[in-house]
Amino acid sequence: MNLSTISLLEMSLYGGVMILGVALLRRAFARRMPKALVLGLWAVALFRLLVPLALPSPFKKHMLYFASPIEDGAVTTAAKEGETIITALTAILPYLWGAGVLIALLCHVVPYLRQRKVFSMALPFALNEEERSAINHFFKMQGIRRPVGIYMSDRITTPLTYGILRPRIILPRTQVLTAGEFHHVLAHECHHIRRFDVLRKFVVAATLCIHWFNPLVYVMARCFNRDLECLCDASVVRKLPRKERAAYAHTLLSLEEKKWGHPVLQAAFSGCSTEERIRHVMTDSRPGKAAVAVGIFAVLAMGVCFATGEPAPVYYAAKPAAIQSYQVVQQIGGYNTLSPVVSASREAVVVEGNGYTLQAIGSVMPTEALYGVTAVDFTSSSSTSTDVQVVFSDAQIYEGVAMGVAANSISFSAVVNTEEAGVQPVLLEQIEVNR
Amino acid sequence: MEIKLFDSELRVMEVLWQEGDQPAGKIAKRLKAEIGWNRNTTYTVIKKCIEKGAILRMEPGFVCRAQIAREEVQRQEANALMDKMFGGSLEQLFAAMVGDKKLSPEEIERLRRLVEDLDK
């Protein structure tokens, strides 16, 4: 089973379609689909967006192709024109994309660094020994092994968590929390820390930078953040009796404040659509079996449809074939002899496979039987991988085929090996086939 | 002169109010031990204080001197609180502060003298 690479555009397109699908499902099933499942669906979409691989699938599928089929022998100007337009476009696109990535990165990184600077100026939250150890114990019970710092700052408006290796919770000094609210906030942030949510947000942010041109990825980012918050709420509220759920909803309300800065890279308590969260908390009922079934089916279906696929054949204009043959006098083992005539045909032909393939066919036809020819070695190299085969040989002709997978150029050489003592292999021909 | 200081800046001022003039490096070391700030953070906050006019930088050696006294900041904050929460009424602020706290005879005496001074 071999994996094939797919291009960024393809990743973005399929990722976009998956995002649409997940968003629709999410809306259709709303509170009946557990948020953990929704986040699983987002994870599949993220995989498609970030991992440039496609597995071969039993179902034949058509992926995008970038040129139209060319008839055999119709090496016309039309073909050449199409080629130049395409090559011109494909030449600029990577640079455009790169520029976009840089700008997107700046837009993410600069505000983030500024925020980190402010966060670092937070002061330790006043806790006595007993409270501190109770909190540490609570975190430990939840399975968090990293040390968690609790701080307070007058520069933020909602409680938040940042940091991956050494997570820190910062509470706003300007809002005095009651004991109950304090516990709710801690429990909520605790789940963020336990799930490494800050790291997940980084991944989504990276995806945003890479796929800056795809508007659907922004939709996903927004939904993803909301779903993260709802999942933490659900985790907190799951084991609480109904009365305490109302208290938690009250906490959400009373902490509803203006969002702090850039919402993407830290996990804020009440940044995202508080109303939605309160609704989820108060009506969190048993997840519908239908919803779960549909969700699991969606994960599998998306995985099969969009993570796998064999691309359709792609055709390119073939360069005019040129046959070349020459004779060189070689000295082999002390015997002068006419070198074999080497003829090589150059063809860029596509065979079904992974995107496109260059194929070079070379044949070596000795005009005179060389003394003790043991083998003709064909070697090849291309910009990606190559596969060389000797397809035919007898004393008269040695033919080799080299294929470069997804290659832009392929070089192909034939080396004659002889048994004669002390005779070095002689390189007879080296050809380059360019797409 | 109204200087508005954030919590982080007040924390640095606290060091100067307690210890007097200090070189910045010493402040950084102390705050690292007390609240875990790294050197860059402390220096950033000190620079902010200098910009706001709360700290004077003296050479050689980047020695910091407080330009505003703790009492002055207390007064400004108390006035702000009074305006914000007590409609500018000192009496209400005072009543809230004293509330149901039991005052010792010495404290009552001192307060009485304070009020008398105000009356003059």
C-alpha cells in the first residue's frame, strides 16, 4: 500500500467540503450530538487539511486535474499555449500563497506575543497554603501532571488559561469572584488544561495560516473554539445536580464581558457566544442515539471519501519526439569497435498512477556484438522517485523503461557492462526528458 | 499630578517604597524570588513606570528612585473609589470602611483628632 501526495489546493478543497458537512451536521443535530463527537469530526477535517497524503482506495475517484486531455500526435500550438498559461499561473501561485502565509502568521503571532507579554506581568493569586494544596490536589485528581499556576491581572477581563508545558490560569482582578464562581472557573479551566486545548488551538491557528485563502477554514475555527468551550462546560456540569447547573450558568452570565484581544490562541472562559453555552449547560440531556450514530457514520464516511482516492489519469502535451542516434568510436578492452548505436525515444507519457508520471524509454542496440556484454544497466533519476526496469533484452537489444512519479524531469542513462577484464563500464547515452 | 498605575507597576513601586532607591537588577532579583517574574518582565514594567513618571532612572548603574509616594497613590485610589462607588461622598466611603469594625480606644482618639484637624 503506498501513499500518494496530494497538492495543497486539493487538500483545501476537500477540507472545505468536509467543513461544510460537519457544520451542517452540527447545526442539524445541535444539542443532541455530543460535543466530543463534533470535535472528532473537526479532527478528521483538520487531518485532511494538514496531512498531504491520500491512501489508495477501492473506489475509483476523480480528483482534480489541471490540463485537458491531448490527442495522440496532436502536438499543436494549442497544446503549447495551454501549457504556457498553466505554467505561468502555476509559477506565480506558490509565491502568492507564501506571501499570504507570511501575512497570516504575522497577524497571529504579533498579537499573541503582545498578549504573552501582558500575561507575564500577572501577579500570583493570593491563596493560603491550605487553599493552594487543595487546588493542587484537585488538579491532580483530574489527571493533570503539569504544575498549574494561578495568577491575577488587572489587564484582562475574563479568566483565561495559557501555556502548554506550564499552564497558567489568570483571573481578572477587576471582577471579584465568589467562592462558587471561583470553583466553576477553576473546574472549567482545568478541563481545558487536561485536554491540552491550548495546543489544539495552535493547530487550528496553523491551519488558518496555511489555508488562509479558504473562507471555510475560518468558519471551522470559529465553530471549533465554541465547541471547545461547550465541551469543557459539559465536562464540568456532567456530574453536577440540576441546581448546581443553574449556578454554573449564573457564573457564565456574571462573567460575560468583552472578549480580550485575539480569541484564537488562549482558552478564555466566556469569550464565545455565552448564550449558546448557557443553553447547552441548561438543556444538556442524554445524547440522542440517532445523533451519535450519524456522527460516527459521518466520521467513517468522511474518512473514506476524502482521505483516500486514486487520482484520475492526467494528460499532458507531449513534447515532440526526437530520435537521436550516433556513433562513437570507443575503445573497449583493447579492441576497437564501433559503438553500439543507441537510440532513445523521449516521451512524456502519462500512465495511470499518482498524479502524473514521466516515462522515458531507452533502447540500446549493439550494431556489433560487443565482446562479453554481460548487461546493459539502465539508471535513472528524476526529481522525485523513479522506477527502472529492463523490459526486454537479448543479444540484439536492451530496452529499459524508467518512470518518474510526479516528476518534472527525468534523466536516463544506459551503461554497458562487459566481462572483459579491466574494462570499465562505458556510459553510452544520457538523455533528459522534460515535462 | 495623576499617575495611573497598573497592579504590576504598583508591585515594583512597593519594592522601592519598602527599600528606598534600588538598582534595577536588584529589584529584578527580588521579584523573581517573590513572585516569579523573569528579568525581562521586571525590566519592562520598570520602563513603563519610568515612562509614566513614577520612577526616576539614575545613572550610573540604572538605579531606580520612586517619584511618587505610597500615600499619594493611596489617596488617588481612594478618591477614585469614592467617586466611583460612593457618589463622591467621603462620609459614605468612611461609613463603609468603618462599618461594623470594632475600633480600639486609641484608634477612635486618632480619628477624632484627624477630624478636628480637618475642621480647622
